Amino acid sequence: MRIAALDRRAERLGLEPGMMLADARGRVPGLAAIPHDPAADAALLDRLARLCGDYSPGVQTDPPDGLMLDITGCAHLWGGEAAMHIALSRRIGALGLTLRAALAGTPDAARALARFGGPDKAMPDHTMPDRTMDVRALPIEALAAGEEKVGALRRAGFRTIADLAALPSAPVAARFGAETVRLLDRLLGREDPHIVPLSSPAPIRAAMRFAEPIARTDSILDVIEALVEQAATQLAGRGEGGRAFAVQLHRSDGHIARLSIATGAPTRDPALVLRLLRERIDSLADPLDPGFGYDSITLAVPRTEPLFERQPELEAHRERTRPDIGALLDRLAVRYGAASVLRFTGEDSHQPEWAGTLAPTDRPPSPSARPAPEPGEPPLRPLLLFDPPQPVEVLAAVPDGPPRRFRWRGAAHHIVRQEGPERIAPPWWRRKGGHDINPGLSRDYYRVEDEEGRRFWLFRHGLYGRETGAPIWYVHGLFA
Amino acid sequence: MLGSGLRSDGLHEIHAAGNGDSPAALAFALLIAHLRHRADGRPIVWARERRGTASRMRPYGPGLADLGIDPAAIALLHLPDGRAVLRAGLDAVRDGSASAVLIDVQGRQPLLDLTATRRLTLAAAETDTTALIVRDHAAPNPSAAHTRWHVAAAPSAALEADAPGAPAFALTLTRQRGGREGARFLLEWNRDTGCFIDRPDRPRPATLPLSGAVAAPATGRTGTTRRDRAA
């Protein structure tokens, strides 16, 4: 295993990329190493590029760790190049990254200055080399011509860019290839390549203005329907469907009413979107107040996802007899809030509270970790779980024995059948210091049935004698 | 079971017989919904009024799985009051995308009247959905439901070492549109075969009150009970 990248502290210790990890560990025993993940690095770079979109519209990534910003006409917005540099450095620095920035007349020169302009020449993290700093003084490696070519140039006696720039270009091209000359031209600003900026797809919007304001809800819905159809055409062109739709109603006095809906699956079906919007209008706490009417309506689709055409012929029949429940749940989520429409989920945990939870259906489902029950086994977990558990008074023959009777909500229950204990230890690994610090109390669960046939899930909180002197009992669930 | 017993496109009311029998009533309704889901694959909608004591307990997925019900087949709605539950339930029944809809309400429900139940009955027949109203121990309202059941928890058939066994239900048919009333059953749910078993320790009713048997033929484990409340 070799070292792919190092942080500044490791560099100061004399380590270099490309070293064997074992050698490096030999020199620096406490070295912390994590596996190299180029995909994650690329994703981070891409995110940084989007962030730099705040500073300039022309941002290009320069893998593996570079970003090129065309700040032509942008710097004055930040109060000059130096101020812009400081603002950007602070922003990147706040993410825990070290920034080496350079500014030059061409992208290649800026890249060469940033990469080879030398933090070694005492450039602290947040300073920028003077833009007049000459590219010519950089070592020949700054040409970015590849190891082989740079080796050839070095053998020929070229040490800096200036050495190469001093020669006429024809002999250089003859000996080292036309590519070398082109790179040199780009570096020296004789040729000016342009940045190809990252582009985001244009947001999907549709708008309509009216000569006369409209106020009737039906007319408004008609307009929205037309807008949704326009948006649906745009979405279909991109092979996408909307997951969220936002309508803005501009009232003639300047007030803006906003309606937004979200769907569980991407859609571009105008009828569905319209039904959800109608539902949203019905569920508004303050009904729409058109006043003197709306003079323009806009529709935006802020969230989209890929949605492919399905063959209507083959599936039409099934669709009619088997409507998808997603549309119903979307409608209910719009009316009662997304937190009201739930699905069963849970994590792989022996803590009953975490093994079975509820989550809104708009979150992705988590696969059930619970193994299928054994044949012949009665239900071991209750149908309804108390959250939090309810304290009960329990009478047991011995303090660490099974319960005999209990009193809950004012009624006494005489236990005729019971099974247990099922001991569930507290999750000590979730606590700082692990088992050194008091990890909480163990629970001894009992399935019990009273003389009426009602089944309960009781637990004793704490092991008698070892963890507590007077364990408290709780009812945690009710069985069918 | 539904094909020959309860009308699968009808409205059925399931009441808890006593104060502590709500889990039994709920489980019985869920098991009927589960059988319906198993028959045609459409999911189950469970609209639950989260008020009073119900707000302190939550439906528990592992417990459903232990009854043989797939929690992933259920869409659970937690709603603030009976009005919302009724409206959402009616919408779900009319939508027709669910095989069964549970309308799980607490306490008195003045809105759950003849008109509301009539609407549910019509919608259920139209979309071939089983509509189930689940109520705790409360006075029944006038209703257009096809059947009304009072469900109590029944002592289970003990396993080894006196451990509680499979869930058992004592049912009383208190109302049936155009049919006999007052029949009693003692059923045990067998998760492994996926059907209700008429408990062998009590005589089976001579004539079944429904168009067919609610219970599948008695098979499976034999057990002993000490008490039989429904007898």
C-alpha cells in the first residue's frame, strides 16, 4: 500500500506521496491513514465547484484537486481581487480545507502558479502571490507536459520556464513536439484558452401574466393546469418528473401567495398535480384571498427526478384496475402533513424502541433486519408499544423472580401465564467511555397473560442486587 | 376466509368488548385486513386516531411481523381526530388502491353515524375494498355496517412451562344485516398456516350464521385452557 495524499503536518514530517505505508509508519508510528477514495474526492471537488458558483459563473474543475474560476468582471463585487480571495479562502477554510490560490491572466498560468508557485517560498495558507509574479520563474514541471517530456526537458538542461521561453518556438516544436509549444504558449498567455464552466440545467418554470387580474378559484386552477401542462412538456423533454411543485400567485397589490406540494414519486401528470394543488388550497389555514385578483401566476418545479415513459398500451388495463397507492398517500400527506403518513421501519437493534419505528413515507425505506419468526412460536413482540414505557406496580414472589400480579391504570391483573425473563442489556457502546461508565440498567422482559386472557409485555428495570436495590417495573407493550 | 365468511367488499365494525380489549379488537381487524391483502396483493391503509391513550402507544412493526402481517404492506396514518380519520378512511376506500382500510378511532364518535357508514358501505362495494371500523369499548352508533363484532381477548392455549401461547379471540356477532345475531366464536390465530382455528376445546356452533365459515377447519396444535370467557 502506498500513500496517495498527505496533509500538511505529514509533509512537514518528511513523508511524501508514493511512499510505502509501512515505511511511513516506520518513520511516524502514530500515523493515521484512511483508504484513498477517488470517487469521494471527485464528489467533494464537484461540491466545491458548485459552492464557487457563488463567486463566479465560470467555474471548472481541474481534477484531482483544482478549481478554475474565471473571475473576469466578478472581483469588484467583492471589493477587489484581494478581498475576493480572502472571502473565498475563509469559506473554503471553514470546511477544513487548505487553499492555495493564484491569479493570472490565463487559466494555465494560474494553475502553474498555484501548483508550483510554491507554498515553500513561505506562502502562508491565505495569501495570494502577486499577479505580477512571473510564470517564467517556475520550474519546468509547471508546464504540465507529463513526466516523460519533463524528464527530457530536464536532461536537455532546461530548469525553468524562462529557459524554454527564451528559445524560438520552431526548434522547440521540432525537438519536444508541438504540444510542448502549445502548453508553453498557453502558460505565457500567447494563447488564451477559455474555461468551460460547469452548467446546471435551467430550472423548470412556467409563468402566465394577465391583462386583467383574475380572482375566481376556478379560473386560477385553469391557469395552473395550463402551466402544469407546459411544465410537463418541459419535463418530458428531459425525461424527468417533478417531486415538488411550487405555485406563486402574484396579487395586483404586490402580495405573493405560495402553494407548494410534494409527491412520493416523480410525476408529470397534470391531473395528479392539479388534484394535489386543489387539496392544498382546501387545506389552507387562511383561504386564498385574491383581493382585486392575481395578475400573474408562476409555476416552478424545484425538485426533479428521472422518469421514463411507460408503454401505456400494455399497462393501461392494469393501471385502471390497480390504482397505485402512492397517489392516495400523496394526497393525504398534502392534507394532513407529511409527518402523518407513516411506514413501518426499524434498525437492526435489540433495543425494542429502535427495532421498530415509524417514518414518513417520503423517506426511503429501510429493509427489515428482523428474522422471520420460528414456526410454532407465539408472538414475542407486542402489537402496540408504549413510548415511553408506563410504570406499573408489580408483586413478585422474590425481587428477582417473575411477576405474580400487577396493578396498572387502577386495575389489578392476576398473572396466570408468563414467560421470561428475556434479558436485554443496555446499549453501553452508544455511550462515551463504553462500559467503564454506568451504562444504564438491564431490562428483564416477561410476556404475561392475566386471567382475562389479556397479554402484556412487562419489564423489570435493573437487575436486583447488582444494579439496583429496588427495581421498577414497566409495561412496555400490549399483545394481541 | 373472507370469500366464504365476511363480505370482502363490505363494512364491518369491530368493537373491543371491554376496556382492556382494544389490542385484541385491533389485532382481529388487522388480521382480517392481512387475509384480504394476501388474497389480492393491494396494500392496507390503517388510519389511526392519535388521541388520548392511543397517543402514548405506537403500532409496533416487529409485533405485526410476529403475527404474520407484513409491516411493509401497511400505510399508517396518524391523524389528530375522528373527523380526519373518517375523511381519510373514506378517501382511501373510494380510491380503491388498498385491499382493506382500517378506521381506528377512540371513544365516542358522533360523526360515525348512519350517513357516514352508508357512504363507506357504498364506496367499499364500488372499489372492492374491505372497510373495517375499529373502536374501543364505547357505545355503538346506528350503523349501516354489514356486521358488528365484539372482540375480547381470550386465554391462550398455554405452551410449555405455562407460557402464553398463540393469540386467542372471543368473538360475539352482535349485529348482522339480514342475518342471525348473537353467535359466539372462540378463535385462535395460527400464524404458520395463516388462518384462524376454531378452538378445539369447545363445541363448534351447530349452524354457522354467515354465508360460510369464518373459521377454517380446526387443525394444528391442541391446547388446554382453564377458562373460556366466551362459552
